[in-house]
Amino acid sequence: MSARRKLKPVRSNDRVTRSLRALERTASTSRVLNLLAIQADSGHRPEHAQHPLFRNRILNNALIIKHRLRSDDIFLFDEARPTATKIIIPFDRSDLGLGGQSFFVGQRGWVELLREACNDHTDMTRDLATLRMIDMLPSLDPFLLREHLRRHGMNIAACYFALSPSDLEQMQGFVSFEISRLIELAYRDTGRFSGAHAARLVQALLSTDVDERLEPLRETLVMQGESFKEGVFSWKGFLYYKWMLTRLW
């Protein structure tokens, strides 16, 4: 059977397509990595193109979903597994309602399906390795994904691991409380600590960029350059998972 026949279309009247319409303007979550939304939000950033998640441009605008396999999906694999990583390549990036092509990482013939969907028959070794690494993870939580890829030597721009707006909004109060003492220390010598300063520092801490807004915090922690950026990301990850635990209990 040819690869073309194995590609699964996502049709315009399909239940999945209705879900795609809902995802069109939705940021990434622990279950969905919306590269289209990331392109819309951060495509203007030089690092988005300089350090992409995928080198193939079509794949770098795909939707990646952690999918619980159904009975009609299991036969696609040589071994039993409860979940898989689903890749959806939209027919039209400006209108997900038109559907797309989909396949699972690890299904029989998936490399050929990827090449066909991405119209790429060159060396895709790096992108294939990235997809296999993503498939190893139980979820697409931004901190888990970033650290997993970094441990395997992948240098991906920070904009690909941004928190969703809804998570950012819900985390604001929690993070403010958690770091209130450190914020006081950061502004102790300025004599101008206030609730407004705290709010701005928390907003800066939760943003994608590590910029001059965090300078008082950097000075307090006596950290420099990349070590400070890495420290902020790790700390943000710790606060994120601590916050997630408060939602579960």
C-alpha cells in the first residue's frame, strides 16, 4: 500500500476538524503543541527562525497532539501502546476548518508519510530525531519538553516553550505569593518597593523574554548572562509544577 493511501485526511465535517477550529487561536497546552499559534505570536522574532523546533517549514507549522489511541488506531502500530504523538499538517494554515493530513509518530511507514505531507525528500534526520524525542514524553508541558530536548543537545528558541495566556493569568497570584520575600529583597536598597513593582516583576518573570525588567532580581541573586536566564527558566518550571499540584489537590 502506498504512503499516499495511508495518510489519514482530516475532513471538513470531521469531529477532529471541529476541534481544530477550536485550536486555531489557542495556545499550546500539556496535550497540544500549536506551532501555528507560536508562528503567529513569535514568527517575527529572529530566534524563531534561527533556532526552530523543526527545520522543515511545513512541519514547523503543524499541530502536535498527545492522542489516546482508539480501537481503530491500534492496528497502525506493531506494538500495543495507550497513547501516541499525532501530527496534523493543515491544508491551509489560515483556515484549519479545511482540515489537513495526519499520522502518528511510530506508526508503520510514518517516515514516508511525513516526507509526503511535508513535501520533503531531503535529509530530515534532525526533524525525525526531534519527533522521536517528543514521542518519548508523556505530555507536552513546556518545561518538560524544553528540558528533555535540551538534554539531548537540541538548542530550541525559548518562544516555542511559552506558557499559554490562560495559565499565565492563573499563575500570577500564586507566583506573587511564592516570590514575595525575594521581591522585597530585590527592591530593598531602592526604597521603592510597592505592589506595582511586585506585579511588574512577576509579569516579567512569567514572560518569554528575560530582559531588563528582571535586573533587580539578577543583582539580588548575583547571577550573570546565560546562567541567570537558565536559572529563571528552571525556577519558572518549579513554580509551574508547584502551581499545577495546587490545582490537583
